[in-house]
Amino acid sequence: MRLKSLFCFCVMLAGFLTASAQTKVIAHRGYWKCEGSAQNSITALQKSGELKVWGSEFDVLMTSDGKLVVNHDDLINGYRIENTKYEKIKDKKMKNGETLPLLEQYLDEGKKYPDLVLVLEIKPHKNKKHEAKAVERIVRMVEEKEMKDQVHYISFSLDACKELVKQAPYAEIAYLNGDLSPKEIEKMGMTGIDYQYKVIDKRPEWVQEAHDLGLTVNVWTVNGTDDLERMIRLGVDYLTTDNPVDALEMVHF
Ligand code: MG
């Protein structure tokens, strides 16, 4: 009986070590929980690079006149970004005093950290034509900057994901909304699922199903120690977290 327990423990430990060796850390909206940083700021991107996380996530929206900006919320000072000209919002200050970054500036800065994967989230736009145009412009900009291999795409918008499959068939593309099975995702030509960890808690079998189909598994936004540990044990490929320092310590255990 004791031998059996020891054996089980060893199997569990081996599983944990293997899984943790594979799990990579993505800083959610960059590494912002530190001095001088702010969510989605250029500084947060630089801090991710310095911290040597695997990836740094950020959010992109397109203004009415076609400027791509890095911002999480749809609204800035009450203006809906997709219906507003860049001129009206360009002076918006972030919490660390930086002004609203353009995608172009963000990519240029990201290029200085070639080992850092840039996880580009395309936010849902209400106008679907505008959203499709945003996808096209984003993809072309990434291509022109020769950053195809450094940028991965994610979106809650299924339309945006489908457009990405068309515009960037070579790219890593993951869907965020949690309502489609790995099989459905694979059929649509995407390369991964990126679901809230509570979805994966309810359907832990999706990790294996995704892997069997050759898809990657990312989970958001995993901040608590217990949640981080449980997701690492489940063998997810990526952890998206506001606490990248804690997560790095755990995956390097
Ligand atoms: Mg995001």
C-alpha cells in the first residue's frame, strides 16, 4: 500500500514537472503591476520584455478614420473609439502618464524584444465591416514590419477570428469566448483556444482534446496561486496573468 502511494506521488510529481516545463507565461495587458507601468502602456510591454515572460498581451481597436490604437475599453472619455476620429482621443493619458499608444509604436517597441511573443487581441467592434477592415490593417501592418512570427492573434469576436484565418492563414489564432469546443475551433482553421480558466475547470477534458487536434490551450486571467497551480497541472500551454512574477516562479518550480 505504501509503495503504491509512493508510486502515485511520483507519477503526479512527474506529471506536474512535465506540465510546468511546458507551460508558458503571458503578461495580461503587459507587466503593469510595477513601478511606473500601466495596463497596455509601452512601459508595460518593455517590463514584459525585461521580465523575460514568454508573451505580452495587449488590446487593439480601430478609430473611425482607420488609426489602430492600443486600449482595452471601447470608450475613451465617453467617445466610442470605433466611431471617433483619432484626433479626438490621441491625447488621452494612461495611468502612468504615457499617451495613448498607436499599434505602430507598440509593434516598433516590441520588435526590440525579439524573444517576446506579442499576443495581439483584436477587440470586438460593433460595426462588423469596420472590424473586418481593422483585422486587415492589423495583419498588413504586422507583415510590413516583418513581425509575422512574433505576433499571435486572439479575439472574443468570432467574426474577427474568421477574418484572421482568411487574412493571415499562417498565424497563430485563438478564440477567447469559451463557447466553442476544440473540434469546432479546429474546423474553422484556428490554432488554439484561449478560454477563461473557469471554462477549463468545467471542461478539463478540452485540454487533451485540443492537444489531440494539434491546438494550443491558453487560459485567462489566472491570478491566484491555487488557480495557477491547477491550470499548470492540467497541462495548459499558456497562462495569461496579471501576476507574471508569481506565475514564472511556479512554472520554473
Ligand atoms: Mg485583452
